[in-house]
Amino acid sequence: MDSNQDRAKQLQEQNLRIEESLKRIKYRIVVFSGKGGVGKTTVAVNLAYALIQKKQKVGLLDADITGPNVPKMAGLQGMPRVDAEDHSILPMEKDGLQIISMAPMMPEDQPVVWRGPLRSGAITQFLSDVVWGDLDFLLADLPPGTGDEVLTAAQRMLPQMAIVVTTPQEVSLMDCRRAVNMAKKLNISTVGVVENMSGLICPHCKKEIDLFGKGGGERMAKELDVHFLGSIPMEVEMRVGGDSGKPAVLDRKNSHTATSFHGIADNIVRILG
């Protein structure tokens, strides 16, 4: 058998593994944004834990290969285990959430200088070789923008929902519109928008300050005829929790932030269910 035939056989076997894995996952959701810096990973991590608190089995795929931050925000340490016989990968677990990420597999502070095909290949391998088991939800935290990884995740995961994260600022909304339209072109059946950093909760007087404006995400969702899933305020404790590996949904259950995430999770379950 020549190398081309070997490669074709390997691809066929990989596709079969992905197909078998996806059969055991009820809902698949991609989380992405038109630009960086909008809190996309914070949204993905807290939404995953909000769904877990609603008695759902959840996995989180950190598909931002060159900037993997999920383990840091979830307070996760250690390495995923690899089965010696079939080389399958077992996801790590933190507080009931199954997680796979490139972060523990690379030296700290070292860049991943990979071209698009290699990054897409890593996502494909996570889908084919990771033993997710039976899940209610698999969330994929994608890198910002509309590049190769977004295409790969949409084509390989066959997600039922895309969640586009934005802030109220017009410059963010411009990029968010592009991301929403990309999700539509990829034939993702349900698209939702989350407005992050929607008002700053003053840590002293507890009043809300419209630091970046407010309501732009909801208006844009109506214009583009997609679901508005909810808005999330800014709280100092949320930033501190993200840096220290203590998601607000777990560490500050009665905060405005946690309440907002639970509302968004309820909307996701209602829309998909």
C-alpha cells in the first residue's frame, strides 16, 4: 500500500472515530467572536459550569490552539492521560467539567508557531482521539476571528448552535456582525449573541455604570434575526476569579455575573430543547 493509500485509510478511520464520538454528544456548541478581548473564554468557562449546575454532563474543548486559556480560568492543573493501547486521550476534569486543551502539552510562556493546517489538525485530533463519552453538551472555545479553526470546528463538530460574544462597543459589534453572518454561511442552525461587559457594577456603591455602552448586542441580534441570549455585567471579582482559576458561577454564586450566566444557560437549554 503506497503512502497516499495509507493516508486515505488514516483519514477514513479518523472520520469514523469522530462520527462515533459525536453520536454520544447530544448538543454541540461553538463559542467564538469577531475580535479578541471580548471575554469569549470567560463566557465559555462560566457557561459550561452553569450548565453543569443544571445537572447536565458537559465537556469543554479549548480550540484556541495558539492562545489556550481555559485551564487557567478553570483552575486546572496536570496533564491529560493517554491510553497505552489505542492512544486515545482522556480529558482532564475539574469540578465535574471535562476539559481538553493544548495548554498543559506545551512549555509555559512558549508560543505555538503553527500555520492554519496544523492548528486545524489539532482540533480534528481532539475530536477524534479524545474519549468524551456520553455528554449533554460539548462547548468549543474557538479563537477570535473567522479563520481556519472556526471552519474546521463547524465542519467537524456539526454544531447545533453558535454563540457569538461581543461587547456593546460599536467596533466590537461590527466584527460580531461578520461572525454572525459567517455562522449563517456555515449552516449552523441556531445562532445566539451574548453581550459581555454590559455595564460596570461599582464595587463601592453597587450602581451600574455604562462604561462601554449597553444594549448594542441585543439590537444587533434583532437586526440580524438571531437569538439574543443575554448580557453579562462587569464586576471586579469576575476578573479576579478568572485570573485565579475561580469562575464566578462556582465562586460567587449570588453575584450579578453568576445570575446572568444562569439566565443565558436557561435560554440555551430552552432554545435547543
